[in-house]
Amino acid sequence: MSAAASGGAALVRRLGAVLEHGRIEELDEILTPDCRDENPLAVQLPGRVGVALKAAWYRTCEPESRMRFVAFDEDGSVVIAEWITELPGRDASRWRGRFVIEGDRIAAFEVIRVG
């Protein structure tokens, strides 16, 4: 994986910035309306609306969290990204996400903790 970002990777980086800063209203420009979250909360609505509610919930619970992307790998319409999430007073955690790009938006994603 490289630290470079182009095309879909730039879109994933933008999603990270939106989530980190709580600008949930910008998700309309980044996610397809029927975006699939492969790791939904038990009560999460489907599509972009559900992702927006999940993101708002997370920002409410962890307003001080920060994301730092460390690697991207882009293969056609799929972007694999790795990042570190930092929370004040806690150990940082490393995450890997697989993002499917359709046109100029994210159509699906799955995120797993890797460290």
C-alpha cells in the first residue's frame, strides 16, 4: 500500500475528513443514496441515511477522535485504505476499509479493526 491518494482514494480521504469534522451534511456529495455499510449498527437504517445517523452518533460519542490515513491501494473501482484513529487519553487504533466506488461516489464499504 502506498500513501498516495488519487481518484477513489481522494474520495475516501474526503469521507474521512467529513466524518472527522462532523460535517454530516456533506455525505450527500460522497455516498450513493443506497450506499451499503457492511458493518451496520443493529438498529441502523439502510443507505446513506443510515450511514449519516451512524456518523452523527459516533461524533456525539467521540467528538475528539482524529483520523490519520497511512496507506491507500486503488484497484479499479475498489479502494483499500488504512488509517489510525486517535482518541485523547486512549491507545490509538488501526483500521482498514474496503470502499467500492461507483462514478464519483462511494457505493459500499466495510471497515475492520486491524490493530
